[in-house]
Amino acid sequence: MKVLIIGSGGREYSIGLSLKKDKNIDKIYFSPGNGKTDELGDNINVNDYNKLVEFAKSNKIDLTIVGPEAPLTEGIVDIFEKKGLNIFGPSKNAARLEGSKVFMKNFLSKFNIPTAKYIETSDFKKASNFIDTLSEPIVVKADGLCAGKGVIIAKTKDEARNTVKDMLSGKSFGEAGKKVIVEEFLDGYELSLFAICDGKDYKLFPAAQDHKRLLNGDKGPNTGGMGAYVPTPLINKTLYDKIKNNIIEPTLKGMQEIGSPYKGVLFIGIMVVNEEPVVLEYNVRFGDPECEVLMPLLKTSAGDLFFKASTGRLKEVDMEFLNIYAVGVVMASENYPYKSSIASEIIVDDTIDDNISANTHISYAGVKKIDGKLFATGGRVLLCIGTGSSISEAKDRAYGLCGQVHFAGKQFRTDIAYQALGV
Ligand code: AMP
Ligand code: GLY
């Protein structure tokens, strides 16, 4: 089978790495890929979706896997399917679950799926009146895609009102903020759930936990995610059952009912409040860095899983997992998440510890090759992933590998998985 992977991050690298080990896969292409994906397959750089269709046709691609949300919300799946091509991801309509927070909140309320109390509006007065009914802090969200930055947790009612004002005027997020959600603050802990869906059926990965803040102890600004681990012990069978029965199944049924059956990865951001799961958000793709720790757990052929899911035959797949834990630590460039950083060469020492070399690997993201040398090009550069029979073993191995990786200005958290380890 020939596969085309759309995207350039650690998420796409890790999908490629799993496919590379899969004997069903003969060839992998990445568009655009990064400075290391070219060692797993071929990088191509085709920005236009119709040209990608031509590429997929002329190269006899059996399956296209879409990593990031932007092509999905722009309708890449519809364009490929119209031309009879197999593609794993939701349609443009279904991708509104992530692309529009207003759509998402209205969907949740229509199908009685638990979520924070909210109002959606473009009217400052309405927002202000609703703010008066809430207790502080208060959450304000821009409607559209804002690269993870469109959520503001306002400490006071005045701050919430000012945030709404700036969003509605287009000052803070342009068009994406012309409609806002104001919602109650949920106090609990977060989990990331990933369901592979084929429009009718779904298969669930073990729950993961991300670390969105830049600094140890969940301090500092929000980022795309600084590290993740899986499976998390912060969930038990009762909670899984509630998530399946009260959230995932009504979501998939609801999507069918509105004529947008959901195919692809459904990523549900959940806040657990007093042992009850509440939906914070949906994403229509794998999380990054969650994908990088989920992939190593997969015992089932990744190629078969994605192919069957994209062709409505998920029922035929027995999704099995290795009985291990995985911890991933993001190494980011100096100025992340504020601004770009100067490219710096990456040196990875040879690992002499057999335990570390056998149970770790790097997933590459913000990297490029110049004259055969690898450079960190900014943002989240790479992830060091460790696996083991416990979270602490996997974590120690991941950090052992971090010690072998060098580039100027590297920064990473040293407490990934702390909630699971109780430190
Ligand atoms: P979202 O993009 O909606 O997932 O929001 C990004 C992050 O903001 C989440 O991962 C939470 O950490 C936080 N957040 C969003 N909504 C709420 C809420 N209602 N209560 C508390 N935290 C929230
Ligand atoms: N790690 C969170 C995300 O991918 O949105």
C-alpha cells in the first residue's frame, strides 16, 4: 500500500514511523514533511489540493492521512473523495466540530452532551449580562481557528468584558473573534481521548494527558503541548464508560443525524469535574504531542487501521495495544511560543545505555537539513519518547534521551507525567 501523509510536524513523523514498520506499507510520501521525514519516505511540496489529487492519482496512492486541522476545515477530504480517492479524515462539514466553537457548543447542547454552561453571541450587551451570572474566573473563546490561542481565562468580570470587547471588534483575533463564546470555568483535570472513527463505528485509544503550559508545574503561557504520556491512571472503567456512553456515542450519532457522519480521528478534550467528564472541545485530528505517544502503543497494523477506517470497515479491525506506557517530552526552540528562533544545529549523542537505546526514539518536528546537517528551525523541534513497563520507567528513559540531544537554546519541561506520578 502507498500512503500520502499531509503535514510536517512530530505528529506526522510519528504516523510515518509506525507505517514504516508496517509490512503492509510499500511507500510513504509526506507533503510537505520536514527535515527528517525524508528518511521515512519522500517529501513532496504541493500546496494546492487539486494538484495533490493529481499527485495521488498519478502515484497510485491507496490512502491519504491528514495530520493538521487546517486542510480538514478547508475541505481536503471532500476534494479527494469527489475524485474517488481514499482519505482518512472528516469532511469539511464534520470538521466544523473544531473549526467553529459556536458550531461545537450548539452541537453539544442539541445532543445533550455535557459541556460548560455558555452563551454564543456577537452582541456585547448579551455577553456582558451573561458574565454577570457567572462566578470568576470566566472563560472567553473566539469562534474560529486561532492556532490554540483563542481561549482566554479571565480572572475577573471586567477582564472578561474587555476580552469580549477586543474579540468582537476584531482587534485580538480578526474574523475568528467576530463571534464569541462566554462560558463557565470548569475546575478539574484534563484528559485527551482519541477515537478512530469510520462514520459508523469507533475504536478508542487509551486516555492520554497533555501538558499545555510552557513551564514546569503548569505555569507560563499556553503552547501546542510540551509533552504527553499514555495511558494515564487518572481514569478508571466507570469514567471510560461515562465517556463512551455520554460523550462519544451521542457525538457519533449526532453527527450522523445532522448528515455529517464522522470519519477520522475524533479528539475529545475532557475536563473531569467531580468524577464527571465534561467536553471542553473537539478536535478533528490527532493531538500533537499525544499522537507521538499513542502510536508506539499500537500493536495492530497502523496501515490497516487507517485504511479500514477510511473505507467504513473499522468493524473488521481488532485494535490491540502493547502493555506498555509511553512518555514524550517536547524539546522546543529558545523563543517558543513567543517568536521564531535562529536555526541551530542538532547533535544527538550515540546512546551507550542499551536500555535507553532499545526503548526510546525521537519524533522530529521543526527541523530541516542543510548540507546533510540537521537544524532546529523553531517552534517545537522534536520529542524524546521513552517506553517502559511503568510511567516512571518510560519517563526516566525519555529524559535519558533528552540528555543526549543538543541544540542551542533548547528548552523542555522536566516534569512531564507529574500528575500521574503524584509529584
Ligand atoms: P480549548 O481550545 O477550548 O480546549 O481550550 C484550551 C484550554 O483552555 C483547555 O485545554 C483548558 O485548559 C482551558 N479551558 C477551556 N475551556 C475551559 C473551561 N470552560 N474551564 C476551564 N478551562 C478551560
Ligand atoms: N496537544 C493538543 C493539540 O494538539 O491540540
